[in-house]
Amino acid sequence: MTAAAVKSDKKYTLKIMYDDNAQNPREWDNLGKMMCWHRRYDLGDNHNFSDSQQFLINLISDNIPVKDIIAYVKDGKTSDMKLEYNKSAREWDLQTYDDHFKKWYSAYTADAPLDMTDGVLADAILEEMRTGDLITLAEKSVKINSLYLYDHSGITISMSDFNDRWDSGQVGWIYATHEDIKKEYGDTSPANIEKAWKVISSEVRTYDDYLRGNCFGFQLYDRKGEQVDSCWGFIGEFDEAKKDISGYLPKDAKKLAEIIEYGDKDPEHGKKPSILTQVEKNKEIVKSQSGKTEKTKMIQASLE
């Protein structure tokens, strides 16, 4: 383990160390679900969706009634799909617009009268629907946001675009269904949805800290050099971690956690630790965990 900082007083020596074996916070009991796809890294929660489109279709199928899916197109909520009634054939024609050829094409037909519970028609609609409309439709019963990855001398993940076309792009989604929020808070009032989203945003920040190597533990020694306490698994920026560590220290050692600063020298070695070493190490850990990513597709900065 590499030391991030070391501080001593007349009674103790406190070593705050990088935790090379910190548990992946996506294995915790999270409110939000994180779906990611990347060629090299195994990120987010485990899933079997081959790509983002398949995931969104499944999300809508599980959470949005069939009648609402059909009504979305029938009521003209999308500009590149429509349902038109063909009187001569006595059937409803699902049409999609081709931007390249500037032309409407028939994608599926359903017998009249229009059945608003027709699951096959709903499936046909979802298969033809573009990402923007899928998100809009999902948001009727799901709180969802894009996830972006920046990969340059380490990896970092965010709910906001990094605006770097070369080293970043959309890597997936973070979401919670209204049913998830209802189970946690009792109902889906605007206040509870906002409360849930703050928790989910915090979960993303924690995962980002994990990916960036902000994982710590501590070792506490007495003046004889004997270890008297230790604990691991503190994830967050160094200043956040040392506050959490303070809660695990004996009363007469808490002052050390207050005054220790990142990079405080180890009296034995006199060197400041390099955070880059741990970032690169953690990057390799994430990379090595990927057993299935060769079969998946990387989501680019802009999804259609």
C-alpha cells in the first residue's frame, strides 16, 4: 500500500494509505442503476444489453404501458414517425422518415380498428424509434441521465459532458424508475424525485472517486511503532476521506486527522506520494475486470 500522507504527534503516527483493494461501490446497495458500454473497461453495473438502444427499449417495455407507446406516435409526439390509416386496405400504417432520402417508408402495418393494447405494434414502434424519443418516452416513468467518460492519464465519469471530442464521450446511462423511488421514499412527489436524484448524483461522484483512485485506508501506530488500529474502504477526495477517518480514531488521535494534509511526508522516507501511480493502477484494475466488453459497443459522444 502507498502512503498518501503521514502525520505524527507525541502519542501517535497516522498513516493515510491508498486502498488498492477497495470494494467497487457499484457492488453496494445503490438507488440508481448504471448501464455502461466500453471497448476496454468494464464499467457500471452488470448487465446483458448489447447496446444502448436495446437497453432503452427494454426499459420502456418494462415501465411504460403499451397504450402510451402507441399514443406517443399516434398523437404526433415524434417528427420522424407517424401512424396513418389506409382506408382502402383497412389498416394502420406505421411510417418512418428517412433523413437521407427525404422520404417516408412503411415499417409495419396493423389491422383496423387500431388496438391500443397491441404489443406487437408497440414493439415495432420501439424498434424504429430514435434515442431522443426513447428517452422522452421513458421519462414518463423513469428518471434518467446520460453518463460521460473522460479517458486521458486516468479515467473519470460524470453526468455532464466533458466537451472533449477526442478523449471523452457518452458511455451510458444512470437511472431510477418511479417505482424504485416510490419504494425508497413512499411516493413520487417532485420533492421525493429531487431527493432521490441528489442521492443518485452522489452515487455517481462516489464511483468517479473510485475510478480516479480516491480510495483510502488508515493505519494508526503508537510511539513504539506498534499498530493500534486500522480501517479501509474510505472513498472520496482526500479531505473527505480524512473527515470520515476521524470518526474511526480514538478521541486523543482525532486531532491528527484534522491537521494531516495530502502529501505530508513520511518521516522514514521523506518523499511525497504520487497520485498518478494509484490512478494508473486503478485503471488497470478496471480494465482487467472486463471479460465481456469485446462483445459490446462504445457509445459515442452523440447518440442518435
